[in-house]
Amino acid sequence: FCPGECLLGDLFAVGGQVALTYQQTHDRQTESIGTVWLDGKWKTKEVDRGKPVFAPVADVDQSGRVHLVWGDPAEQLHYARLDQLGAEAHIELLGAGRQPTILCHGDQVLIACESEYGHIRYYYRSENTDWRKYLPLTTTDPWLTSDENHSPGLTHDRYGVVWLLFANNTRQSTFWTRWMGDRWSDIVNGPRIYYR
């Protein structure tokens, strides 16, 4: 479905359709990202083309809109919203970050990422509001201020509660925190798993 050199980004579902994101290298200076979905046959839609980037991660909100976030080698995050698979993307530059994770929760879109200094920061917005950007998580926690943190992951539990998990190389442990609607709860130390 995509000729040439491609990397898988994320696997997700929109309604009953299976979809994935990809990153495709065209030449030394040009790469693109896009979505591929199965609708009787594989369909492809390029979302953005330009300088080198990393494959996007995706989530789908309660209205069926697809939200993508990806990073570039300059450690800047890019965000796109597709009102449906195959639609034109609404793209914007979010700001600094790398290794993003994304989760739609009610009318909110949450993004967590690594900062350039080995800390976790987050971005979020609600329907029809502006992004809250560059919000620190681990730099404001006195226990984790000097630690190296990485690999954030957002998830819902079976009750619909949003959790952010991340690894900590300094303490060789995994930490987590709960989304409270406009901020995170206290950070809790978890099991000693800290590799990707």
C-alpha cells in the first residue's frame, strides 16, 4: 500500500475500521507521514510531507476524529486532526518534545512527551479551547527533579480513568500518575521496570 521505505507508527481503530500511521522516506531530505486503513481494500492518505520526521502516534476521540502527534529531529512536536479517515488534516506545531504519546479522553486531547533534558512534560486541550503547552510534570516533583525520565505512555483503565506511566533510569523504576481533569495527581513509584 506504500511503495518505498516505510516505518509503522501506530495501530488504531475508527469504528469497525483498522488503521495505522506510517512514516515514509522519499529521499535524503523529504519524508512524509500518513494513515492507512482497511475499508474492503487498503486505502492511504498522506497527512504531511516535508523534512525528516518520526512516525506518528494516534488516538480517536468519541466523535470518530483521528488525532496524530509526531516529532522531528529538532525535537519539535507536530499535531494533526483528521475529522475522518481520508480527510484533510488540520496541522499545527505544538512545541518542544520527543517520544510523544497521545490519548483522547471525553472532550480532551492529552499528549505527554520527553523534554530535551530528560523530563516528562505534557500538553492538553479541551474541545474549542487553546492548547495548554509545555506543562512540566517531573521537574516540579522534588523527588524527580534531577532524575532522567523517559518513555511516557498514556492509557485508560477499565473504569475510564486516565493514567500516565513513564520510566526512570536514575531510580531504575516505573512511575505513574492519574489525570485529574486539568492536572496530574501525585506521582507514585511503581515496579522496577524501566526499559522500553
